[in-house]
Amino acid sequence: MTASHYAGLELLDTPVLIARTDGRLEFVNPACENLLALGRRELLRHRLFDLFHESVPLRQALKTALSHNASFIEHDLELTVAHSELQLHVALSVTPVDAEGSLALVELRPLDQQLKIANEERLLLQQQANRELIRNLAHEIKNPLGGIRGAAQLLEHELAERPELKEYTAVIKEEALRLQSLVDRLLAPHKRHVSSEVNIHEVLERVRSIVLAEYPSGLTLLRDYDTSLPTLIADKEQLIQVVLNIVRNAIQAMKGQGEIVLRSRVARQVTLARKRYTLALKLQIVDNGPGIPEDIRDHIFYPLVTGRAEGTGLGLTLAQAFVHQHGGAIEFDSRPGHTCFTVLLPFGHDA
């Protein structure tokens, strides 16, 4: 076959390759170049199997399709690109395209977007369940707290002639106040937010000034802003709290010593909370700390989950709740030396 036979494949959004029985490549389309982050000339110098680590399933799929002259489909295959160590989840389809059985069309349809949407659906359901549980639990705790504090005050009055015992009633009152504060924070996401036009960079600058006042030395906060971004329709105070909670978590993980980057970008054609948006805000908070411990990564947004003995485990729970109230999504990528929290919020959406 000549290059002209493949002209139609150039227009496909699906990454496709034409491979021979031994894995030599005859053709790759632009979508495949984008997926593998290599140019066509470089790709055609390699065999199909050399592009990926542990490519036995790929080799077997090509062999099976060509030997039986029939399509072979693998619905979920994990591949690691050899030159970049990029992890890919793809649906693989191998189809013979010539009578001699020496050429096959290999389709690599990325599943990352579908997996991301499925994960977002799971997180939404989880957050709704958490919210209901927290609200019920908080109300159950809040009701007897008033009685405990009132009883402690009466007891203190009765013990007026024995001041050495007032220390104990003071402990009761202080602990009751601490629990009251915790309950108020648990119930905070359920309060209706007030929307207005918000410039995200004003939010970031407010957080930056607060943090630098708290940590005047040892901490570097870098700006990486796209100043052309339009305004959001959002609750400014809640957005400040979202960014502040994430930044404070990073600082505490780094023990006040390190670098944090506040980055704003535009994201195009994104799906958030089952809705498609042409434009969305992509806000990233990146730190060079030790990373999120492996044992809590899968449930880091759960309430009362924390990697610090003195932490309450509510910062990220509240951040997620506020982001979801705005019709957005929050996710993270973490490894030692690099943790990035990404917040996506639609422009012009009043949640």
C-alpha cells in the first residue's frame, strides 16, 4: 500500500498505526503522534513492540489478528511508553487490512477520559454520602455540647469556694468549645454560598499574603498566572478557603520550608459534574514537598483523614465540598518532590 491509501486515517481523532507482522511500522497518524509524544519520522524508525515496555499482549494481539485474519479487541490494556514512561490505559483493536495477512491496522483508543469521568462520578457519590453522614453526626454531637457547657458553668458556680477545682471545669468548657468549633467546620459546606463575579487572581493574591504573613521565612510562593482569564461566578470567600486549605496542607507537609507555585490556566472542552463546558478555569497548586503518603492517597478527601497527628483531616474535605458546590472538580498527582492539586471550575456557571 502507498501513503495515499492512508490519507483518510490522517483525519481520525483515534490514534492508529499500520504495522507488519514483525512489528515494523508503515504508517502512524497525527493522533498517534500526540498520544505517544513522538514525531512520525521517529516513530517509523521503531517496531511497534519497541515503543512500549512489557509489550507481550500487544505482540500476541497482532499475531492472533493476522494469523486468523480477523479483528482482535482488548477492551482495557495498560501500556507504558518506553521513551517517556507515560502510563496509558487504552482500548486496543487490531484489524488485518490486506489479503496476504501481513499488514494490520492498530487502534489505541485512550480510556483516560472515560476513567476520569467514572472516577468523578464515584467521587460525587462518595461526597454526597460523606456530606449526609457528617451533617447527621455533627447535629448529634452539637445537641449535647450545649448541655455539657451549661453543666460545667453551673458546677463552676457551685465550686466557688473551692478554686482549686475550677481547673477541671475550665478543661471541660475549653474542650466543649473545641468540639463546637469542629462541628461548625463540619457543617460549613452545607451553608448556601453567595455568588458574585470573582477574579481568581485576587483570590490567589489574598491567599499569598495570608500565607507569607504566617510564614515570613523559609517559604517561596511563585506566581504563574494567565492574566487574560475571564471572571468566575463564584463565592469568593469559599474559593479563598479552598486555596488556603490546600496551600496550608502543602506547607505543613514541607514543615514550612519549600516552594509552592500558584498557577492559573484555561481548560477547553471539559466535562464537569456530567456537563460539558467550552471553557473552564484550571487552577494548580504545586509544591516540592515529600508527597502524599501512599496509605492515605485513595481516601485523602474523606473527613477526618490526615497524615499528621495534630491535624483534623477536614481541610481537603471542605475544599472538595466547596469545589463541588461550584460545579467543579478537584484532583491531585503526587510523588516525592512534586505534588500538584488541580481545581477545575467552569466559567459563568452559578452553582
